[in-house]
Amino acid sequence: MYLKKVEINGFKSFAQKTVLDFSPTLDSSSIAARTITAIVGPNGSGKSNVADAIRWAIGEQSVKNLRGKKSEDVIFAGTDKKARMGSASVTLHFDNSDKRIPIEFGEVSITRKVYRSGESEYLINGSKVRLLDIIDLLAKAGIGKDSYSVITQGMSDATLQATPLERRSIFEDAAGVKQYQIEKERSQRKLINTEENLVRVEALIQEIEPHLKGLKRQAEKASQGKDVALKLHEKQVLLYGYLWKQFEKERSTVLVERDMLQKQVFELEVSTNTLSGEMTMLREELEGEQEEVELIKTLDSLRAEQNDIERKQSVLRGKMEIERERQKEEEVIRTIPVDLPYVQNALDEIRQAQSMLVKNIAKCESLDELEELRKQAEAIQEKLSELNTKASEGSVKEVQVIRLPVAEKEASDARIKESEDELKEMSARYETVKTSIKEIETKITTSRDATKAKRDAFFVKEKAWRETEMELARKKDALNDIKVRLARVEVREEDLTKLVQEELNIAPTVLTYDEAIPVERERLEREITRLKIEVEHIGSIDPEVVHEYEETQERFDFLTRESSDLRQAMESLATVIAEMDQKIETAFKKAFHDIREKFAENFKIIFGGGKAELSLVAIQKRKRGMDAELEGEVVDEEAALEESQTGIEIHACPPGKKITNLSMLSGGERSLTSLALLFAIISYNPPPFAVLDEVEAALDEANSRRFGKMLGELSRHTQFIAITHNRETMSHASLLYGVTMGADGISQLLSVHLDEIEKKVLKAEKRLDA
């Protein structure tokens, strides 16, 4: 894996799109031997902006480390000849043929873009991702903003100035444990969040639990009442369904009878009309007999009036029957519990009877009165015995008579009286009409003697018509009776509908009844009365109590499960943190051992002798330093110390000197020492590429040659991009980029492939030798 090219657009002084191509031009067998690129240019030309661009693209968030004050400082700010840019972007192209970056692409491009509005974009192969995704991916490849992928002169010297714990962090990065550290930090954050969540959950559980107990007791009582109410509802549905079914059957039977009678009435009316027509024809033949005709007309009129009176009488009798039916008293048997109030009332009545008996005994003057007193005493004894029997049974049946209200009864009596008066008048008129009919019939008989032959046929028809009319009247009376029966059924249905609506709040039409279930109406009514009394004793049922209990219980169970899950999660996170610590410690020990040996070796090469070594030191760390100081607390020193942590101390002594402290080294010696340590770290865990920004600026010519030699050896495993002014470093480069800045304040590039020039020189020398 290596860095193929860098595309810079709008970043700092690179206003125009600039591409730095690091792809080797030699065959693949020599790629590893010549992977040093030198970037040169005068001061202020912007060559260090290349290092800043690479550092920014791999995730650097500190504007200070990019030599700026705010995030928009990385965007080209503009000059007198060039307007400022609205955004800046940097794209790094990697050759990933060895799959060191763990994704299935042979070439990987990572892009970071920022706008002046503050919005940022991160892309991998053109797809938008998070900054966290880029950091994780590069960490697995050994690249990161905190690793030695980009090294400045200040960073190399900072290793010597760092504290022992800070140096340990550098060594851990070199050991390749960055991904373990990221995982550990995430697990620690998750652990803290989980602990906070667990505290909140436990507090909620403690708050809910007492309330849940009270709700449980209320719910159990409500459930008991609910069971009784449900049983009552079932009994009511059964009884009312049965009654509704019976009413429907009765109404269906009555309707069938009514339809049949209506059909018969219709047929009789047709027959009557037919006979009436025939009689009319015969009557026309007897037109000469005007007197008889007039008598017949009068007779017809009287008979019609007689039929009308009979019909009206039937209607009035039906109305009177309905009113009397409504006035009938209705008896309801009610079961009354024999409790203390009932017994007290009965005893009060017995005491009053006893008091009356005592008074009567004092007034007794004859044997007859004495016999009467004996009967009163027996009655009192019988009441006591009856009370004892009722008390043992626990309840008593009481017959309650339901009567119409007085106003309705008076109105009904008035209607009945009115109908009776009208019926009397009709009866008197009926008798008058009947007498008149008999008289007219006698006259007609006398008149017909003269024309008997002609009239016989007429009277036969008349007889048949009269019989038909009588049959019609009977059928109409029967039809009126059927209508009265139907009205009674409808009244009972209305009463039942009202009762069902009041008690069940449903229409009776939705009730069903299974005829296979036997129903004893009286027993079922007594059971319903008993259940109603139980419901009243239990009290009103609030369904919200049960609902609230179920919701609270469900939430309590959920929080309990959450608490268990959080505890398991804490255990898992603690296990992960312990595993990460073990991996980090193991990798650190190996890295420390190898880097210590390589550091001593590099130090002797660079200084031509001397002695350098690394050692582990125990560092005590305070638990509550800042917090205690901010709060003004007095902290005990021993109690404030945490368990010791291991740091790294550096010892360096150039040849011919006695140095006891790094501060005694000169500036050049410090640079050489830091470079020796830097190269030791790089050689242990070679990064895919490293950008060196004038790290050898303080070296003299001899030390520069040593630096170049070591750089050449390390370049076998790491691609180096050196920003330098040093000729010795340039001589080891295979590719040389020159950075210049014109009057417009924009950095520009010029590239030279030194290996191609070398090949051309060799070819020219061969031609000269030939």
C-alpha cells in the first residue's frame, strides 16, 4: 500500500486544482527501493501546506495544528488578483492492492471538503461517510492524525519534551494499538452512559414499586367486582335474549294469523260485492214495485249501519281491553337480605304488638275478650317464630306490586268510561236498528207475497249476501282481536327494549339465544336480583384502575428487564475494556523492547558512538485534581493518588560527554536524538507513508548524510514525502516537486523525475563510451 497521488483544490495557498502524483515510474521490482519524494521551494512558497493538506485529509480537527485560528482559515482567502474560494477539498488516492485498508477496493480515495458556511463532507470512493468511519478505517491501516504519518520539525523535538506518559502514548501508537484504544474509549463512554442509565432506571423502579403495590390491591378488588358484573351481564343477556326470542315467536305467530285473516276478509269482501251486484240486477227487475224497492234500500242502509255499529263496538271493546291490560297490577318478587336493620324493624313491630297486648289485658272484663287476647298472644308468638326462621335462612322474599302511576290510571279510567258510554249509546242504537230491520223485513215479506216468484231468487241472493256479511263481520272481529294481541306484544317489546337499553346499553335486536340452553325464567330473575345486590355491596367498579395497574405493571417489568440488561451490558463492556487493556499492554511491551534496541542502534550510528536507552518509570496520577481545586476542597495527598501508571524516560549521552538530563543537549544533539527515536519508531511499525516537514533543518552536512542514509534504508518499507531545503535529502529522492508562488499569491508545482534523468544520463554515457 502506498500514497499514489494527492489532489488539492482551494486549500490554503493552492487556489487552483493541484495534483501531486507519487506513482513510481520504474518497474514493480524496484518500487520499494525508490519511494522518496522531495518537495522543495523557497520560504513562504506554500510547500508546508502540502503536509497540512494531507494531515487535514486524514482527520485532523485541531486548527492550531494546521497553523490556523478558525476552520475557514484552510480555505483560500484570496489576494489582490484572485478572489477567495468558497470551499476547500483534499483527496488522497491510495494503492490498496495488498488490502491493508480493509475494504474490497484495489484503489481507495479519501476526500474531505469544507465550506465557508462551516459544513463538511467526508467521502470514501465518492460515497459520503462520517469522519469516524475514515478514522477507524485509516487506524486499521496504521494511519492517523496522531500517528507518525505527518511529522513536522516541532513534532520530532516534542518527543523529547513530552512527559513520560505522553511518550507512552506515542509508543502505543507505534505498537499499532490505535484501533484497540478507540474501541476502549468507546467502551468506556458507553460504560459511563450505561451506569447513568442504570441509575435512572433504578430510581424509576424505586418510585414505581410502592405505587404498584397499592394499584395491585385496588385492581384485585376491582377484578372481583368485574367478575360479578360480568356474571350479571351474562345472566341478563341470557334472560333478555330468551324473552326477546319468545316475543319474536309470538309476534311471528300473530302476524301469520293476521295475514291469513286479512286474506279471508278480502275474499269475503269480494264475495259480498259480487252478491251485492247480483242483488242490484234483481232489484232493477222489480223496479215496478217502488215501495218494496224503497224498503229494500232502507233495509240495506240499516244493515250497513248495523254492521258499522258492530265494527265500532269491536274496536271500542279492543281499546277497553288494552286499557284494562295496562291497569293490571304486576307483581315482582324481590329477595331481601335479613340483616340487622331488618331484624330491628321486625322486633320493633313485635314490641308494639306486645305493648298493645299488655294494655288490652289490663282492660279485659269478659271471657270473650280474654279469648281475643289469647289470639293476639299467639299471633305475637307466630311472628317471633317467623322472624327466627327468616334469620336462619338469611333472606326473605317480598312481593312488590307495580301499579300504574295515579295520573296515568286516572287518564286510563277516563278513557274506559268514555268508551263504555259510547258503547252504551251504540248498543241502544244497535237495538233500534235491529228492531227497524225486523219491521222492514216484515213489510218486505208482505210485499213479496205478490211477487214471490221473482223475489225468491232475490232473497236467496240476499240470504247468501247476509250470511257472507255476517261471516265477514266475524272475521273482522277476529282480525281486530289479532291486532289487539299484536299491540300487546309490541308494548311488551317496547318495555323490554327500554330495560335492555338501560341495563345493557345495547339494542335487544343484537341479543342471541341458544334454544338448546334451558331457561327457568323465575329462577333466572332471582339470580339476577341477587347479583345486583352483590354489585351494590362491592361498590362501583372503575375500569381505569385495572388499566392503570396493567400499564404500571408492564412498565415495571420493562424497567426491571432494562435494569438486568444494563447490568449485563456493563459486565460486557468491562470485559471488553479489560481485553483491550490486555492487548494494548502486550503490544506495548513488545514495541517498547524492539524500539529501545533500535533507538540505541540508531543513536550510535548518528553520533558515531555514545549511549542511549529507554526505561520505564512509574507515574502517580491524581484522582481529583481539577475538580477539588475548582470546588475549593482540601484533598488528602495519599487519598488523592491513584494506582501508578507506567511512562517512558529517555536517556541519551553523546560520545565523549557526560549528560545526565536531556536539557543539557545542544539544539543539534536534540534534533539528532529525536530523529534516532523517530526512525526507531518508524522501523518498528512502518506506516504506509510518512510526510517529513523539514525535520532535518537543524543538521549539518555530515549528519545530513547519516540522515539520508537512514531515510534510504527506511524507504524500503515506508513511502517518504520529504519537505526540505537539504541537498543531501534531495539526492535520495526519486521524484522532486518544486513549489513556487507568483505575484497572485497562489502556489504552483513543478515536478522532476530524477530516476528518469538518471536513466538518460546512463544512456548518454554508454553512447559516449561507444
